[in-house]
Amino acid sequence: MTAVLLGTAVAWGGVAVAPPARADASIELTPAEGPRGTSVHVHGYGFQNCLTSRQGATGGGRRYPAQIDVTFADGSPVPTQADLDSGEFETDVGVPSDAAPDRYEVKAVCTAKGSGIRATAQFTVTPPPEPALALEPESAPANTTVRATGSGFDACAGGTAVLSWDGSPGLEVEPDPAGIGQGGFTAEFDVPADTAAGDYTVTAQCVDDDTVNAVARFTVEAGPGPSPPSSTPRVALDPAEGPAGTSPVRVSGSGFDCREADVLWDGGSVETVSVDDDGTFATEFAVAAGEAEEQHTVRAQCADDAGVGDDEVFTVTAPGPGPVPPPTPNPTPNPPPPPDGVVPIGLVVGASLLGVGLLAAGLVLLGRRPRGPRWVRGHVSARLRPLPAATAVVDTRQDPGPGTRTVRLEPHADPGERTVTEEEDGP
């Protein structure tokens, strides 16, 4: 009855009390089986009491997580520690590459003296997968490029494999040797160009262990295969001539056995372009407006080997357009005053012109003749009338001309005939 009560959750006052979910230490393995070389993830539980004591400076001791050793079979232990609160840990161990198919024990042991805390689990090493090799295509004429895919090479401890054609190890593959990752690899090779029609075998085998291998069959069809790409670089320009500033100029290349090509103008770099798998590329550039009227060298060469390339000539037939003159600025409506001590040229010229004008006017006045008697008779008349007393009369009139005329009449006894004389003022 007591055991039943202890193993059952008891509700009292609305509070549920349950025993710990993991009273004992244990470990879980992921995966729980696999071929040799498999990485196994180990998750431990119930190691919260795997503790060790350390003496403090004041004499009191404190408890810390102790080391836990995780071991696959009789291999080297992998040290780890559990979380102080949860008592859990996580780590990885590897299945030895020489482990034969069988069941092996994985154990986790607390190294704290006298703790006795440990847990074990079982891992099953399965037989390695059977190596296999697939070809794409499986039949084609000679000189065809074939893609080879290998699988099940997990037991290849060296991590590399090589391909051979019909028992001959001289087959050129890319990469060579083929690198193995997660038990598989991919590589490409060319069917020998001189191979006659018929069935042949392609073999892939581990470099360090020729017992790990796979074989596939390939059929060589009758008839010529595809022509190999030209190995001689060639460059073409379109157009090949034009004035400075011509754009665009198309540069195309073929036969470039490299990944990237540099395009040069008279030895100076224009740009670097990617080369397609068939050895071709194409790009465009503009001729600078300042180039001279002459022949210029356009070269394309492999970026990793300047000796692999070809030249072509571009002829500049005329200079480029001249520079555009800058716009003329508008005159300033109100020019700023001149600095102290500087007389504006307009003031000097204006004053000079004014002086010349006044001088000319004075010469005209000086050269003008006095009015003659005929003009006086036409403009001045006098008539005598008796007056009680003699009175002098002076009449000043403004002449339309440049001068002023004054007429003075003085009465006298009639002496007979009288003459009126005009007096002319000076200038």
C-alpha cells in the first residue's frame, strides 16, 4: 500500500505532487544503429548528483558538476558535464571506422569518487552499404562527356576514389581523384576518342582499399562523336573600326581553356569576363573619346595564364567630339562700386565726350556773325510820339538765337533824320 501511495500523484488542497520523471541516470542515442564511421549523438538524463566538492578560501566547501566520460565500446572516452539544475548533458561519439557489424555498448560514467552514477545504451553497427556507380548517359558515341555518380562508399577510409575505363586506370576524370562526401561522389570523364563501338566497363574504387569498388556498363555507339572544342584562342571585334568614342564594340572569343579572360586595350585592362564551358565568351566596351587616329590592339587572354590569348586590331578613323564650351554668364545688372582710388573707365570716357561737345558748341557760337541791317529792319520798328517829358525807354528781348538783344530809345529834339543802332551783347 505504501509503495502504491508513493508511486501515485497525491492531490491535497488543490496541489498535485509527482515523483521525478527520471529518478535514475540514463542516456539516449541518435541514431541507435548505422554503419561504421557514423556520428552518434548522446543525450544524458538524471546526472544532477554527479557532483564534486572544492575547498573554499574560508574553509567551507562548494559542490560543482563532476566530469562524465562517454565511451563507445572500449574506445577513448569523451569528457562532458551535466547541467547543475537539470542534470542533463549532450555530446557526440563516433563509431570506429574498423568496427565490424555487431551490437556495441555506449556508456556514460560519472567520475566523482564514490558516486557510482552511470548509464548505458546499445548501438548496432550495420554492414556497410554496397557501393554503386551510375553513368549519365549510359550510351553515346566516342568522345562524349559522361557524368559518374558513386554511392555507398562509406567504407572508403581514405575519402577518395578513382575511375578507370574498361580496366585501364588512365581515364581522365574531373576531379581526379573523385572526392567522397557522405559516402558518395560525382565526377565527369570523356569517352576515349578512338574507342570502337561496343560495350565497356567503368570502375570506381577506393584509393586506399580496392575492395571497396563499383562497376557500371557503358555502350559506345557507332558514328563520330562531338568535336572537341578548339584549343586555339580566337578573338573577333564588331565593329573593327570607327571614330573615337565608338560604343558599343563587341568582343567575342572562342577556344579559351580557362574560367576567366582579361580583355585589354593597348595593354590596359578593360574588364575580366567569365568563359563558358565551351571556351567562348562575349562582352562589350566603349572606345574612349580621346583615342588617337591609329590602330589599337585589343587582346583577350586567360586570367590565370597571360600567354594563352589572341589579339585583334581596332582602327580609330576620326577624333571624338570636341569639348562643349561652357555657357556665357549673364552680365551683372548693377556692377559693384570700384575700389578706392580707381576711376571707372566709363566716367573718364563720358567726361571726355562732354568736354568735346562743349568745345564744339563754343566754336559754333564764336564763329556766328552778328545780325545785319536787313534782319534788324525786319524785326525792329520805332515810331515817335509827342510826350510831355522826354523819357528813355529800354526794351530787352530774348532772341530765339543764342544771344540776348537790348534796344534803347532816347527821345531828343527832332534833329532831322534819326538812326537806330543795334547793340549786341558779348558772349
